[in-house]
Amino acid sequence: PTPGSIILEVNEARKQFGGLVAVKDMQFDLRAGEIVGLIGPNGAGKSTMFNLVTGVLPVTSGEIRFCGQRIDTLDSRRIVQRGIGRSFQHVHLIPHLSVLENVAMGTHLRGHTDPVRAALRLDRVEEARLLYLAAEQIKRVGLEEFMHTPAGSLALGQQRILEIARALCTDPVLLLLDEPAAGLRLKEKQALSTLLQQLKAEGMSVLLVEHDMDFVMGITDRLVVMEFGSKIAEGLPTEIQNNEAVLAAYLGG
Ligand code: ADP
Ligand code: MG
């Protein structure tokens, strides 16, 4: 996509779980090369919004477009194939397998949910191709010295970066990250921040849900703030910091 062009459009997206409206007529865009933060108090609907964009959950109403085409009718596997990669809020690694194997497996998944079943369907040629692809992405994120280290023995910050390498294997244009900085030490947050800036410089767009305000303020171009399923504010990090509705949402929550 052309830098600066709109790649993600969320139009009046709504998600109901029985009587509970988790996402209520959400409206926002994301442009190519932008890092946008989706923030808000606990229970605001951020993860649900993510799940709508990635096709993990169907919308109750409204539409979501990616590069001009509707994706709200597609399953998560097809959405990944269109160019939206994601990492999960909780790390999904197989601890005794190496970094390389974990990333290669993630590549093959492309939206599958059962890694073991997916792995069993691999043939040798396919396996070699995946290992090559995985190694490239591991280098891209700077984890090459840990290529053959069991994923479970990496520090949490490195595991988060491994998750990103995994998501990169599906060749996304847009990366969705759910709380990538949660639980990380300051140095790890800085490493993550540097990686996201590098990806942005390579043309990647990022939508991230994050609680850590210092991290969010330092890395995002723009913020979208949710409360009770709705957007209550949108703007530059410096604008949002002083927005009264946002302050009230956090303090009153
Ligand atoms: P956030 O990520 O901002 O903390 P969530 O999107 O996880 O918020 O949740 C928004 C609201 O939707 C919460 O009230 C939550 O309890 C509810 N919710 C989320 N997922 C489900 C589900 N699968 N079934 C029923 N309610 C859900
Ligand atoms: Mg959440």
C-alpha cells in the first residue's frame, strides 16, 4: 500500500455477547506506516475489537475493510492471508522446541488453532521452506543468536519478540499486538520499542492494545481511546494525555 493511504477502516462495528454490548459502533481508520494505540480501561472492549479485526469473532453489525475490501465476512485464516498478522495477549509458545521451530510452526499455522495437527500435515519440502522463512524473520527481529535455544528458556521480552517474528512470517502489512509490553522490564520495553520503530521504517503498520502508558506514549503516532465499548477520544498522544474524558475514564474506572 502507498504510505499514508488508509488500509484499515472500522465502520460502526458492533459486537454483542447476549445482552452485553462489548463493542458499540466503533469507528476508526489506520493508515499505512502508522502505529496506532488502542487504549482504555479494563473491559472497554479492546480485545474484542481486535478479535473482530482478525476474524476470531464475527461482528454483530457494521463493517471492517482492509485495503478497501470487506474482511468482516472472512474467517481468520483468510484475514491472515490478506495481510493482517497478530500476536496474542498470552504467549503461545511450545517451551521445549527451539526458537526456529516455534517460528516455523507459527508460519504454517496461518490461522490454524491446533499446532500439532498443523505440524503433522507438513511434508519435507514444505518443512525446509518454512525453516528458511522462519530463520529470515528471526534475523529480522534480531533473535538470531537464540535460533536453536529452547523458546522456554528465553526471557519474557525475547519471547514477545519471538511472537512478533512468528506473526511476521505470514508477511503482514498490518500487525496487531495485544499488550506486547505487559510484564516486561524497562530494557525489554526499550528493545520492543526499537523493533516496532524498525518495522515501521520498513513500511509496516501496527495496531496495538497496551496498558503501559509510558510505552504507548513513546511509540504511537495516534491513539484511539475506548470506554464501555465506544470510542471516547482520538488524537495524538500529547492531545490524549490532557483529554478530560480520557482522564475521567481512567480515574473513574
Ligand atoms: P478489554 O480488552 O478492553 O479489557 P474485552 O474486549 O476483553 O475488554 O471485554 C469487553 C467486555 O466484553 C467485557 O465486559 C467482557 O467481560 C466482555 N466479553 C469479552 N469476551 C466475551 C465473551 N466471549 N463472552 C461474553 N462476554 C465477553
Ligand atoms: Mg484485553
